[in-house]
Amino acid sequence: MPGVSARSLSLEERRQLAVNLTRVLALYRSILDAYIIEFFTDNLWDTLPCSWQKALDGLEPPELASQLLGMPGEGEEVSFQTPSEFLENPSQSSRLTAPFRKHVRPKKQHEIRRLGELVKKLSNLTGCTQVVDVGSGQGHLSRFMSLGLGLMVKSIEGDQRLVERAQRLDQELLQALEKKRSLQVVPRGPYHCPHHVVRWVDPTALCEELLLPLEEPQQGGDTRLLLTGLHACGDLSVALLRHFCCCPEVAALASVGCCYMKLSEPGGYPLSQWVAGLPGFELPYRLREGACHALEDYAERLQKAGPGLRTHCYRATLETVIRHACPELRRPGVQGIPRVHELKIEEYVQQGLQRVGLDPQLPLNLAALQAYQAQENRVVAFFSLALLLAPLVETLILLDRLLYLQEQGFHAELLPIFSPELSPRNLVLVATKMPLGQAFSTLETEDG
């Protein structure tokens, strides 16, 4: 979603924003709750107001990008800004040294650097002695925070295979760093690898392992933990919030959420009493799933008007054929069909029928298929409308978490730290148990 800081809003303004969001979502719920593969079977075009149909009908994809999604029009400069770290080489961040870039895609390079730097600053501001990276995967963020930024890090991951991979990458990085240091005359000192733990974090219960310190605090000192999660999936982000609220050892939180459709109901949303008391606060699965789409990426695809845009139209057409052949079969998953943009619509339908277990040689009404294909721009326009509204759902989910923390008496902000073009889930929820005041602004800024 576009990066907008909530720091300038008071508690009452945040509550009013939640009210406004639920009202707008109630108005356009039919669009957000629709499945684009049912465009023809459910006649979705006719569910739009007539004035909308008139305005959208006939618009080409680049026009949709400029008039609906706010992209530049023809002849104007593209608004997407490549982060400065990728200007020299689009696949290698100039802000990370080579050992930390290995095995890491550009998107992840950007994310681990920005979140790692924020965690380092937040740790310093709150006096935390240990960082706990929850849902750490292959350990890219943990490695950067420990071996790159000097933090003491415990990484917790439920998948044994990912932890074993993380440990191998730790050793590979250590060897690269030792080799790099041997070529330079620099003081020798111990490297501190992240401490990896295989543990499934139950969203409904406290995880003792998460709270155990790696080292006993110095005499007279306390263990102060900082919890972080980079795109912690579904309820895992909620678990971080609950540990922060319930455990006195946890002094700070930096959480980037993801996979909102995997949130449990009730339990994962809503969390705050305020949002739970609003009419129309409910966010069914389809709305939460839509909130995970990348508007910026699709807007760029619209601007380029490539043949890949026809996929939704083809799939919606296939759905009509499936239901005609087998009425009880609805929205079946269709395994990926390669090079869709090179197929005639009847060829796509035949392959799709085979993938859902139906006879690919069923007689097809070619004229009807072509009539559906002629409505491709309508399908694209309807999907663009849903994408335009989807960030409101994500905003409400994140605002609910912010209000939940404030209701518990803690200090919390939403900060945009990633480039939304690279990483659409670009907001980090930062929370502390001590007021930081203006220091929050330093967390967003780039390090020199």
C-alpha cells in the first residue's frame, strides 16, 4: 500500500478514520467481495452503477492506469521511483556488502536492510539487549542484524528445513566475512551468529522459548527483548502483538504483517475494542485476500498493456464452461497453464478443463467464447476497481492493530519503510512501552 505515516493523527482522528473506512467499505463491499473468475457467471459488470459502466467501458489499460489508479498518462514520466540503492545495478543493493546480498533477491535485500536498520535504532532507543526474529525463514534478516549490525539475535522458525538452510547460510556468510577481513588490516573480533530455534509459535498461547534470553543479564540489569517479524504470516503477526502486550520482558516491537486472509476469525481481527464496536467492521476472507494484492505492480502492467492482462478474462470464460459442464463444480483451482498469452481462448479452455478433471474435448461454443474475450477490457476494469479499494482493507487491519496497542496503554506508530513498488506490504508497526516522542521520526530515515 502507499506509504502514509499515521504519526500526525491523534487518537480521536485514528478512531474517526476507522469509522470512515468501515463506511466506505460497506458502500463498495460488492466489488471487494466479488471473485473475478465469476465475472461472466455472476454478471459482475451489471452490478456496477450505470454511470460507472459508461465511464469505464471502452477504456484501454493505459487509460485505466492513469484515470483510475493515478498513474501518469501517455507521454508522461512513469512515477515509479527506483530506490537509489539499485540505480547502479537493479539486482544488487549498493547499501549491502556482497556477502549479505548472496542468495537474496533485490526485494529481500531492500527489506532486510531497511528493517534491520530500524530495529537497530529502536533497540538503541529502548535499551533492548536481544532481538527475537519470529518466522525467520532462511534467516536473511537475522543474519544481517547479527553479523551485519552487531545485534544479539534469536531467530524462531517452525520449519526444520528452513532452519537447517539458515544455519548453512550462516556458515557460508561467516567464511565470506573472514575471507574479506583477512584481506584487510582490521582488528579481529568474534562474530555473533543468530541463534536458530525450531519452534512453532501458537498464536493463542505464550511461547516460553520466545522469551528466554540467550545470555543472563548483567548484574542488576534486566532482559529487554525486541520482537520483530518480516512479513510474519497471518496470525503470527498477531502473536507478536500479544507477546508484546502480555510480557514485561518485551520492551519493543517492529512488525511487518502479511497474508491477511490467513487471520483467524475471531481472534486475529478485530483486536481493538473500538473497531469491534463499529457497524460493518467484518472483513470476510475475500476482502482480506484482496488486500494482499500489489496495486503498484498491476498499475505498471496496465500501463504497459501487455497480453498477460487477458489471464483474468480467460479464467472467467473457463468458469462459465466448467459450470455448464458440471454445475456443482465452482471456483476449482486451475494449475498454472504456461504461456497463456500465446494461446487462443479455446486452447486455454481445453487445457483448463483437463486440469480440473473434465473432458478437454467437450464441444465448445466458439462464438460465445469469442464474445467473452471481446469483453477483456471490462474484466480488467472491474479488477482495477477492486485493487483501487483493496488498500482500504489493509489500512483498517493495520489501524485496528494500532488502536489495540493504544488501548493497552502503549505507544505505537505505523511507519512506511519499504518502497511500495518493491514491497507492497511496506508499513512497519512499531510499538514501545516507553514514550519515544520525536524519536519515532528517526526510525524512518535512511542511514548514511
